[in-house]
Amino acid sequence: MKKRNKNIVNILSVLVIVLSVAFVIIHFSSSKSTPKDNGVTGTTASQSDKAGTEEATAPGSTADTTAGTSAAPATEAATVAPPPVTTEKYDGEARYAAFTFDDGPNATITNEVLKVLKENNARATFFILGQNAKTYPNIVKNIVDAGCEVGTHSYSHKNYSKLSADEIKSDLSSSIKAIEEVSGTTVRLFRAPYGAYNNTVKESVNRPIILWSYDTRDWAYKIKKNDSRSAAQIEADKKSIENKLLNFIRDGEIVLMHDMNKMTLDVCKDVIPKLVKDGWKIVSVSELAAMRGKELTNGTVYSRPIVEQKTN
């Protein structure tokens, strides 16, 4: 009996030793793999881990670019992407016109206008309402992807000449933010709703103010849902817009249109190919200015051919 008890005691002793050794090994391994506290409250990264993180996110590295794109606000990212501007210079012979479209984007018309521009190697400037940019962000992006320029036309088409300086600045800021967040490019130009401006507008808008030199009046012939005009009359109105534009357009013209109705789209389908075939080049406002070596300045009003307005 005594010998049996002694054997049990020996077995238990061996087990205790084995368990103790196992515990020491596990504890030692755990202490080596766990990051040591570097003395900063709430921080557990070791110096080697910290160095590796800094290298991975160093300026210019792939990790830094990815992190910046996902973490930084879109308005910050937008400031690094200027609108496209041609390097072509005006030679005094070729004829150029800047086509501009106000009030959009529209759910269907804008993309169709972009197709017409692309098919004719043409570009344009789209003066967008901030509220529409928030409604149709993908279409705004399509405008930029097509090589066209985006400008602001206010947030909701208020008459700035009737607003205070603070109201103008607030509305303009909201519009620019909405457009830049979805476009990924900088909004550099402003067109006043109704073309209305005064000294308060000029002093409050920190963007060049772009008017126009030729109004197609497409807005006056908008095709409505229950239009009272006959199909023949609508066609006659379209032809009237087209003929006037083709007969009276001049070199350096800034053409006003609205990508908000089918009449405008139908006019573009006919007019743009005819102008291009006749030797015209359809460009954006910034391209037209760059070709002529004109630097557009904030708070200054411009019309044809990118010249400063002398009247109030």
C-alpha cells in the first residue's frame, strides 16, 4: 500500500512539473508577441511597428494616396484637379465658339448633349445648379469625364442682384461645395442667374462672372409635356433657333443654351455637326480664354470675346 501511494505521489509530482514548464513556455511566447507599451497613454505600438506604419503612409506612397482619397473630404480632393484647358493658341484664322449650358444637369438631356459633343470632338461649359448636382451626381461626373468644364449657376437660381453680400456668399459656397464634392474638379467660373449682377455681386463672388454674347433663346421654346403647339410649329421653332445661330454666330462667341429640354438637344444635334463641318471648333469658356491669352480674374464680368464688361 505504501509503495502504491508513493507511486501516485511521484506521478502527481511529474504532472505538476510538466504543467509548470508548459505555463512558463506559453507565458514567455505570449510576452514576446504582444506589443510593449511605449510609455504613451493609450498607445501599444512598438517602435518597429510604428516605423513600418509611417513608411507605409509616407507622402507619395500608394498607401498614402489611397488613404487620402478615402479619408479626405471631396472638396479638398477637388482643389487638385483643375478643369481641362487646351494648349492650342488662337491663330486669328480658325473660328472658335464657347458653348455653355445653364440650369442642369437634367436626368436625360445632359447625357445626350454630352454624346453630341463627344461625337464632334467638342467641349462645353456647364453652369450647374448646386441643388441639381446633389440630385444627379453621376451626371455631373459624366460632364467632367467628357472633358467638359463645370461652373456654378448658384444653388437654386436665386437672383443675386436682390440678395445681400452675406446671402450671396452663403448661397455660392453651398453651390460650389455641392458641385465639387461630386465632380472631383475645381469650380472656377460663375454665371449669375438671369445674368443679373451689380456691385454687391461683383464684390461678393470670388469667381470670374461669365455672361454670354449670343442667347439662342432655347428656353423660350421649351417643349412642354402638354405643348399646345403642333409638331409642325415645334419643328419651325427649332429651325428658327438653328438658322439664327448659324447665320449670326461670330468668332469668340459665348453661346447660351440650357440642357433642360428636348428642344435644346435637337438644336445641338443639328447645329454642332454643321459648325464643325464648316471649320468651327466648339470649346469651353476656359479654353476660349486660354487660347487668347486671357487670364480671367475674380469679380470681373466677361462676355464676347472674353472681354471685360465696362458697364455695371
